[in-house]
Amino acid sequence: MSRSTVQEALIVTRLGLPLIISHMAIIGMAATDTIFSGLVSTENLAGLSIAASIWSGLSVFILGMCGATVTIAAQLHGGGRFSRIGFQVHQTAWIGFATAACICLLLATSQWWLRALQPPGPVTEIAWRYLTILTLGCFGFVLTAVMQGACEAVGDTTLAMITNIGLFLLNALFDYSLVFGHFGLPQLGAIGCAWASVLAYWLVAIALALYLQSRASYRRYHLFTKAWMPHAKSIRKQLGLSLPLAIGAGGEVFFFSSIALTLAPFGPIALASHQVVFNFSAIVYMIPLGLSVAVCIRVAQLRGAGQEVGAVFSAFTGTKVAVCIAAVTALLTILARHWIAERYSPDQEVQAIAAQLLLICALYQLFDGLQVSSWGGLRGFGDTKIPMLLQLTAYWLCGFPIGLLLAHGLQLGVYGFWLGIVCGLMTAAVLLHTRLHIISRRFASTAALQQHAA
């Protein structure tokens, strides 16, 4: 590895480390929910599995709709146009609020559509009650996402990390209090996890807004100096980036989430085992995802500064770092699979199935690291539409049908679905990395022509 590659890898890693911790703190909320619900009962864990799978897809869709901030504001920051950042952040907020309103309507009606999808019983009731309560936290979630996107875009990834750690700690405290009924509060089981999330989202949103408003270093971005109304042209531009981003990212998460919805015929043991591995894999996924956002920020800032060749070099360096880290996490997953399963559930049947599924989880981590880091590079170049189509093709035209065939056709059950996940991620890795090569050559050629003309 050349000296320049090592130097760029260190830059991306330093930028990405707070983002990795930040994303792991967020998914740590889901881990806490899963562990505490599993300690209550297998039924509570199964109900949470359905509800959390749906919310994870919807929350990622919201984050995608707010995701254009990172690319656009990072370019503005790289080009020194600081005063325009606040305007763009406010346009993102309007998009986020509109998205949250639609998500709230969907969650509020979950009692009816979820009963149509799932067999009636306590598991389904836990799921729809959980989703209904989350309607109260959607707007707080959006406010936090928008402000964190602004912090990340200007390179202040440490503040985003601290914010998410606070979110995790608050959620854990409220989980402990409401799931088990401590401190004189009612014992709500898995439903307490939903109330914990709502309280944490709003408290962190308010705290972050007050903090950013008080910081002198953020005044030049004009985040709070005035309230910009929706600007049609700017919103259209943002939607051109954010809508494909939301559909692509949401499509990937719903690919995983849909497994929980189709596992109901296999019983609560299969659902609970899936939730254990799904949650652990989501935690591990935060490492390449954090690097992916770092690559996006770095590439966008270099582009904003007119350094197209440097942006290309950074994108591919980021993919190398992600794959190397994925190899390490895959090995650790294999070695610690029984210990991991035991931490999530006292049920020995759940532990046995989860430990076997973790072997499959380890298998796909290399593909996952390559596909998500390639996706980050493409975001930095402002390329989101084609990657969206590639993601949907990989997950829904390849991975999901294969999973259904193996699970139901060949009677492999939950194992079949997870083998389908491997096929989907492997396809996504090949397609997105190929796309990154195509886009990179295009930008490198343009930069060469501009230098020649100069």
C-alpha cells in the first residue's frame, strides 16, 4: 500500500471513526430494545422483531430523505460558501417534515394493515401497539437527523457522535425503567421500548438545537438566524438526490425487514432467532456505514474544492479500508457466535439457531463492506439514481426471490432467507463497485480535460 493511500486511509478513518461510534450508538438503541424484550419473554421479542423491522426501514427512509444535506452542504463547505448552508438545511427540514407526516399516517393505521399481514395474537398486538406509539416521536427524529446532517457536512462528526451516544444512553435508561417497571413506572414489556424511543428522540432534538444555537462556530452557517420557507427549485434539486437515496437505502433495510414479516408461519422461535442475528448484523453494519458517510463527506468536500482526482482516489481508498475492517469483523463473528447468541436470549432454542445464522452473517460481511462503501463514494459524486436501481435489483430481484425459494420451496426456513441475503449483498457489491469505477473514470476524464484546457 503506497504512502499516499495510507495517508488518505487515515484521513477517511479519522473522519469516519466518530461516525462509526455514532451509528453504533443508534443501533445500540435497537440492541437494548432487543435484549430487554428478550428477557421479558420470547413473545415480546417476537413482537418487537416485527415492529422494529418495520420501523428500521421507515427510519432509514426518513434519513435518506434528509440525506441530501450531507452531499450539498459538504460541497458548499468545501467551496467556502458557508452562508448558504443554513438555507439548504432548512429545505431539508421541510422535506423531512413532509416525510414524517406520511410515516405518521402509516404508523397510526398499523393496527389494521398489520393484522391483515400477520396471524392474530399477542405477537401481532405488541407489534402494532409499538408502531402506533412511535408516531409521537417521528418529528423529533427528523429534527435530530437534519441537525446531525448539518454537523456531519461541515466535518463536525464528533458532535454527531456525542448526540447519538446521548440518544443511546437516554433510550437505555427509559428502556430499563419502562420495560421492567422500575422507579415506580408501569411494567410495559416491549411496548416500553417504543415510549423510550419517543422520549429520547425529543429530548435529544431539543438539546441539540439549543446547543447549536449557542455555539459561535455555527453562526456563519446561519442555521437559526432566519426561517427559510420552502423553495421549490432547491427542494426539487434535493429530492433529485434524496429520493433515490431514500428508496435505495430503504429498499435495502426493508429487504432485511421483510424477512420478519414472512417468518410468522415458522413460529416465534424462528422470529426471535432472526431478530437476534438481524440486530447483531445491524450493529456490525454500522462500521462500514460510518465509513461510507465519511467517504461521502470527503469526496463531496474535495469536489467542492475542485479536486476531482483527489475525490476519485479517496473513494477507492475508502472501499479498501471498509473491506479490510469487514474481514476482521467476520472472523470475530465466527469465533464469538455462541457468546453473542447467549447475550440476547436465555432461550436455548433461540441461542442454537442464532449461533448457526451468525455463520451466514459472517459470510456476507465482506460483500456488505464493499457495497456500502462504494455507495458512499457514489453519494459523494452526487450519483444516486442509478445506484438506487442497482440496489433494488440486487435485493428484490435477486436476494428476496432466492430467499423465498430456499425458505419455503426447499424448506430451509429462516436459514434460506439468510442465504438469500448473502446473494443479494453479493450482487449489490458487484453492481455498485462497478458503477463507482464508471463514475470515477468519468470525473477523472473531466478533470484531465479541464487541466489540459487551462
